[in-house]
Amino acid sequence: MDGNWVRRCAGEVGELSEQVRGLAAGLGAARAESWRSLAAEDYRATLEEQQRALAATAAVLDDARAALEAHARAVEDAAGGPLGALAGKAAELLGLHP
């Protein structure tokens, strides 16, 4: 596993977070519709719950992205240090990378 691969994963998680935020915004727009009835109020309440859940999911994805980016930096730092050469040689001997 190298830092670039982890960074790509972080980017994908970030993209997913943005998609989830887009869904949450869509639910917000649906809640803003002006039709009135008992069913409409129940529907709006359900949309609000789903919107909150999506916002929480996006926040968790943001945290995951930050953790992946920190991990990528740590992998790169370790690879650049004295143990990095040793780890690279061990990975080569084990056939983990060319």
C-alpha cells in the first residue's frame, strides 16, 4: 500500500461525500414544496429525518477522508525514512510489489 493509492481512496470518499450532500440538498428542496395536507406534513417529516441522516453520513465520510489523507502522509513519511528502505526491500522479497 502506498500513499498515492490511499490518496486516491481519500478522493473517492470525498466525491461520495459530495454526492451524499447533493442528495440531502434534494431532500431539502422537496421539503420546501408548498402543498398542504396531513400526508404532506408526514412526508416532510420523513424527508427531514432522511436529510439529517444524509448530513450525518456526509460528515462521517468527511472524517474518513481526513483520516485517509493523514494515513497517506504517514505512509509517505515512513517510506521516506530509514525504515522505508527496509520495508521496501522486505515487500520486494515477499513479492508484494515489483
